[in-house]
Amino acid sequence: MKILLISLLSFFMGTAKINTAGNNQGGWKMLFDGKTTKGWHTYGKDAVNDRWKVADGALYIDNTVKDGGDIVTDGEYDNFDLKLEWKISKNGNSGIIFNVHEDPTKYDETYKTGPEVQVLDNEGHPDGKILKHRAGDLYDLIKSSSEPVKAPGEWNAVEIISNKGKLQIFVNNVNVVTTTMWDDNWKQLIAGSKFKNMPDFGTFKKGRIALQDHGNAVWYRNIKIKQL
């Protein structure tokens, strides 16, 4: 009996450790392993082009390579919590685009379908002078409520939560944008933006995550996602 009790106790303790380890992971999936471009491809292509490279645990753009383009995740996501970090070069511009519908025969760019969280050197790039085009803004749709953004060359943490139409954007742990997608107000926001003549922009409820090649050096790291 004593041996049986010890065996049962050992079994349940082992099970508890396994469950605890699973809970610590919290359902997060790494989208970037810090070493390779596995899990990504250039929009409309089978693999990542040579312009995007990996060094020091970050995905970055090598401006010495001319053949570029946005990269997107191999997988599609809806109802997600996305976390990542970015740093931009001086005078640089990039973006994090989500709900991208990949159909290059119909949409030649990721931004033709997916909304963008702006990545920018606010003081150095011309877009910094345009309303709704600054870092943390929901590009050309909603101005961020504050600007907790660090200087070029410094890392910024971004979190994008999209859950059943509710969209929240956090920059360095500050909630800068909250809105609802796909309702009448969303349609009005699009109608008053540069996307008004793109009939499918902002309509997809599931899609790929894209990192934008806007011609400038930019770095991304610690990219992970959790399905909600």
C-alpha cells in the first residue's frame, strides 16, 4: 500500500509540473526564431528575398540589396494578440500590417487589404508631419492618443490585439488606439482615408501579418502571437 501511495503521489506531482509548464507558455507561438526567416515569405513569393536578413536575434532590412518587398507570415490569423519589438533607422519608415489577404494577382501590395500600425522616425521622416502618419498611429485612419515612442535606434514594444472586431494598439505598454473594425464607423474612417478607392481594404477578418519594406533600414525581434 505504501509503495502504491508513493507511486500515485509521484504521478500526480509529475502531472502538475507538466501542466504548470504548459500554463507558463500561455498559448504563445513564436513567429520568428531569432536565427532564420523560417515561417515567413516575401509577399506573393515562395521564400524571403535577400533584402531581409537575420542578425543578433533580429529580422532586418539590408539596404545594400535592391530587390525587396514586404514579408508575411506563412500562417493566417484572426482573433489574436500579437507582440513584437521594432527599432527604426534615422529618417526611416516601415509598418506592421495585419489581416493581409495574399492574392498578388488582385492586390499587388500588402497595404491594399491590411490595416497598418505605423513604424517611423517621427522627427526625421516627412510622414511625421502628416496627421495619422506618425509612429503608433493606425496609419491614415486613427491618430494615436499619445506618443510613448523612443528615438531612432532604440527598441519599441508593440502589442496589437484584434478580438471579434475590437482592435487595441499598445506602444511601450501604453494603449494608444482603441477602435472597432467592420462597423459603420470603421467604414467611415476608410471612406475618409487614402484607402477609400480600395474596395477590399480593411474588410478581411483573417489574414497574414506583414512587415513592411518602405525602403529604409528597420529591425524587428521577439515576434510572437496568441490566438484568442
